[in-house]
Amino acid sequence: MNDFTYHVPTKFVFGRGTVDEVGDELAALGHTCALVVYGKGSVVRTGALDRVLTSLDRAGVRHAQLGGVRPNPEVGLVRDGVAAARADEADVVLAVGGGSVIDTAKAIAVGVPYEGDVWDLFMKKAAVDEDHKLPVACVLTIPAAGSEASASCVISNDELSLKRGLSSESHRPELAVMDPELTFTLPAYQTAAGVTDMCAHIMERFFGSTGPVPVTDEIACGLIRSLMECAPAAIENPEDYDARASIMWAGTQAHNDLCGLGRNAKPNGRAGGWESHALEHELSAHDPSITHGAGLAVIMPAWMRYVWRSNPERWLTFGKLVFDIEPVDVVEDCIDATPEEAVEDAVLVTIDEIQAFFCDLGMPRRLSELGVTAADIPALLQTLEQNKGPEIGEAQRLTMDDCRKIYESCL
């Protein structure tokens, strides 16, 4: 087990009706003016936004509004939010929505004290001012990205066809209000994409270069098993409170670094190489209509099939803990199988089971289902290299030619 430092400062207010408490919670933290950031209409249609604003009014917290955040959020709206927060002298940015809205709020919060263009921070041309950025709070309505407790933020720049991440401990919200009833109206596709993203957050850490970390491994695989049980139940019955609540809380644990403790390459670093996220970010940067979780459902199994030989024990451990798959079962079923063939078969069956779970939820299997063709790959590789350099990965270093083969394998 590697050394680690773990600090999650977020206060979680979880349960039925908690959305109506956000005003009191912010007032108790000393806030007097919130910039309320939200998406393109669902929180308005469902009444969630009205409940938030009513709660703020009742608690005496002034507020300004910035709507229109899209999936794969774009830097243009972040710039508008920075200007709005400054003009209204907001002392907190309150996101009402899912990961895209929360990431937009995070970007606004670090952009307010910076005198230049906020995109500079994502291009690493300037550092985040940890001492003067605005605090972030959120009312979570779409469990998926885990942004309600993570140290990360991802923003797109359409003009440059780039999607860049920015990690900072100051990104972690000081308050996350989590009311599972707000997720009852989520479409099945969005629920499935969110669960896929959660699984990817867990597996990116699990399949890093570090060997076994039994406690963390059990936590990670336990979360996966819970998601595999709860996701079909929530899709079948969207108002299954227990299933929705379990999914919401699992999404938080999937990306608050709990599943990487002891697996970190350095004490304060994130575990894993995040290869699948890097490959998928190029898809949704070039075509923002591609849902992040849907892209991951295609990319992650393809990446696994390409790199598993670099550390087969990791995949065998995952197969045993999640699916109860062992190579010995293969040997018993086929007396002619060698131990090496048994390991390969067990790993590939494990990967097939992972992909089958995603597909059973309604996620795509091939990139062609997302409108991606072979002609798109050169552009994807160009911006991937621009973003990440000539090689990516931890479990196995991948050149741009390796990445091209992974893309091609899932067309």
C-alpha cells in the first residue's frame, strides 16, 4: 500500500426534501450572495430551481442566475459566469444540476480572482489562486460525474476543439445537497450513462500499475456490485428511492478519491492512468452531443482488451471480486486448457461481462453508434497528443499509434 493524504472537506446533506434546506445551509456558512448556475431546462421544468431560489429567499441569501450550461460544458459560458459573479459580488457559486453544471461552477469560482482569461488556467499558463477563489456549493440532480466531492473540473473549448481538465483541492465543494427524489425524472439513457461514468471512475483507479491494496480493492468492487444491482432497478422503476439513493451515493464515492487510496503513484496524486477518460474526452470535445458515459461504455472495454496483458492479476482480481470468475473454472470446464489460456479466457470473460452490463443498460457497443467513423480518428489523435503528449497511460504506456488501434478496434 502506498502512502496517501486524504481530505474531503465537503459537507453532505443527503435525503428526501434536502433541496429545501440549501438556503439555510449557505446562510449558516456565512454566505450572503450566490451565483446560481444551472443547465438548459430540466431543473426549471421539474421545479427544482424554484425550490432552490425559494430556499435562498427564505434564508435571506441574495442570488443572481446563470442558466444554459450544456453537457460537455464550454468555456464561453464560464467567462459569462466570471463576469456575472464579479458584477453581483457573489461570495459563493451554487450549482444546481449534474457534473457539467458543477464543473462550470468550479471553473467560474477559480476564474473570478484571475485577471486573465480563465482558459489560461486549463492550459496551465497560470496557476489557481487557492486563497482567493470563490467557494462552490451544489444541489445534485444528475448522479454521474462525482463532481460534488471531487477535486477535478473538465471544460471544453469549441473554438479549439479541446477538452481540458483542471485538478485542484480547492475545487471540492464546501456543501453538497443530495436529494435522491430529484433524480426520479432522469431518462433511462442518462441514468445508464451516469452509472457507466461512475464505474469508469472506479476502474480507472483499480487498473493502475499498483498491485493489490485489499481494503481499497474491496471498497471499489463493492461499489461496482452495488451499481450493477441498483442501476437496472432504477431504470425499471424510476421512482425506486432506495435504488436512486444508492446510485447517488455510489457516484460520490466513485470519484472522491476513496477508491484510489493506497494506489496513488504519489502521496497527493490520483491513482491510475485515466487512459479511457483521455481517449473519450477527445470524442466529446469534437462532438459535444456525445454523452461522456456513452463514449466510455465503448472505449473502456476496448482499452482493457488492448492492455490487460501488462498486469493480468489486476483483471483476475476484479473478475473474482465482481463476477466470481476464476481461471480454475476454465481449466475444469476445458481439460485441454493451459494455465496461460485459462488466465486469458478468465480475463476476456471479465471484460465481456463489464461491457455486457453497460450494453444491457442501453449503452452503445461501437463508436459507429455514436456517429464516429475512421475518418474522424486522425483529428482525435491530433488533439489527444496536444492535450496529453506523445504517450499516455500507467498500466501500459500507449503511443499515439496504440491509441489509433484502440479507436479502430471499437468502430
